[in-house]
Amino acid sequence: MVPESWYLTLSAVLFAIGSVGVLVRKNALVIFMSVELQLNAVNLALVAFSRLHGNLNGQVLAFFSMVVAAAEVVVGLAIIVNVYRRMHTANVDDASLLRW
Amino acid sequence: MGAVAFVIIAGIAVGSALGLAFKRNAIHAALFLVVNLGAVAVLYLTLGAQFLAVAQIAVYAGAIMVLFLFAIFVLIPGKEETGPDPRRSYRILALPVGGALLAPLAIVLAAAPRGPATPAAAPDGVESIARLLFTDYLFPFEVTSVLLLAAMVGVLLLSRRREG
């Protein structure tokens, strides 16, 4: 049986890769996908903790985070499409109205 | 046996995550994310979370990724991130930042508290998770339906074409 710490380490690696993706990419869609990768890494950690403690609470929490992720993706994509319609770009470097 | 399977699946997951972060083409990135989500679903199976594995495939790899692909088709037909990058020096900083994030996370998680020496016979299977969802977590479960409804109404409002 694979120890839970392996799963937790893998989840940390995936989370870090996702955060690097958020930082290096310019396309808003790909940044959004990297955020999904991070959410997924945290879900993996939750399920691993669930087995570590021998109960199902972690799995239920991962299920709820999946539902919230679905709602978040829908709203986020609608916002990105709206930004694209208005500014004709999905590049986060060009959409810098709120930056000083 | 289990360890070998874990290493193979973890390798696929990490490789596809790196592909997502560094491939220039957005469609390739989306397909790498599908591979990653599938690998994580297999890991859920090895952890005894059958319900979450199937939900992962259906919700993430199915619904969410189709939505992403639609958005990519609409927004950036075949265009890649090309040309000189005016902020290249800042972007290179992302790698040490990611490393600095990974190191403490990995140290803390690898030293995670050991559970009870003999796990209390983790109840698995779809039936016990359904029982938990509809008893202890009934209220949050119902609230998620309101959340999904709110998201749906919000998206209808956001994607409405404004005249003028």
C-alpha cells in the first residue's frame, strides 16, 4: 500500500507547477486552466487525508470543491469572453486597465 | 506493485502538468490538462475513492474541459503565444518563486501526521459517501444547488449581448 505522504508530495508538486503556470503564461484561458490544476492538486491532498484518517469527510469536501470549481469555471469563462469582446485580446498583459 | 503503478501515474500527471504550464499552444495545454485530470482520477481509484474518480472524469474531463475548448475555439483560433516577450525577465522569476513555494509545501506534507496506526477500516464505496452526503452534509449539499443556480443566472447575465 502506497503511503499517503507520496500522494501529498505529488499534490504539492502539482500545485507548484500550477502556480508557475499562472505566473508565466500570458493567455487568460491558460492561466485559468493552471488554476484548475491547482484546485485539482488540493483535491488530491484532501482525498489522501481522507484515507489517512480512515473516514470519508475529506472525500465529501473534495466533492464540494469540485462543484464550486464547476460554478467558478462557468463564471470565469464568461468574464474572459466578455473581456475579449471588449478589448479584442485574451492576453493579460494588454488588459491592464486596473494597473497603476 | 502498487508503488510501481503510483510512480508511473505520478510521472504522467507531473509531465502533463509541465506540458500545460509550458506549451505555447492553448489547445495543447487544454489536452494536457485532460491527461492530468485522468491521471488524478486513477490516483483517486488507488485511494479507494471510486465515486470521486467517476465524478472527476464526468465533471472535469467531460464538462469543464469541453467548455474550455469551446472558449479556446471562440477566442484564439490557432493563435499561439509568439513573438518577443517584453516581460521575459519577470517571467523567469516565476521558476524560483515556484520552487520556493514547493519546498516548504513538500517538507510540511511529507512530514504529515500519521493517522491511527491501523486506519479504522475506511468505509469506502459509493453507498457510504452517499449516506454521509444526505445526512451530515445535507445542508451544504442543498446550498450547492443554490450556488449552481446563481452561477447559471450570472452567466446568462454576463453573456447577454448589450445593444449599443
